[in-house]
Amino acid sequence: MAINFTDAVKAYEKIARHDAIPGPGGPQIKGGADFSDVLREATEGAMGALREGERQTLKAAAGTADLNDVVMAVGKAEMTLQTVVALRDRVIQAYQEIIRMPI
């Protein structure tokens, strides 16, 4: 998958101006979104990537899928899982730091 350099620069500039918050479905306009909405959308996006990887794997086992699509979907699912695990580890680490704080 090739990424256009100009599009990437424009996306970074938009985020730098604080016009948008990146999310699983692309940038979203700041507004009434609270933390639970952002967390829900991120979780749904992660689950969608994992389900797509699973679906493509099943299609490959049946012999009806394109190998490139399978590799891309499984790679995306793997990266999503690694990101979720890293975020979980950071949340646990932050919680442990808060617990260690003196009152």
C-alpha cells in the first residue's frame, strides 16, 4: 500500500492545528466526544480489524481469497493486536504508578 507524501503531510498539519483527533475510522472533528466515546470507537475499530483478518484467513482456507488480501488483513490484525496489548500495558503501568503515590 503506497502512501502519498503530500496527503500524509496535510494530515499531520491538520492534527498539529488541533482540528481533528485521529481515530479508528479516520480523523474526527473535536466536539462533544467524551473519553468513553473515543474508547468505544477505538475498540470497535480494533475488533473490526481482527474480524477482517479472521474472515480473510477463513476465505484463504477455503481457497476463495486473494493471497495479497489475506496477508494485508492478517498483518493489520497483528499490528492492531500489538497496539492494543501495548496500550493495555501502559494503562496498567499508569494505574500502578497512581497506586504507589503517597496520600
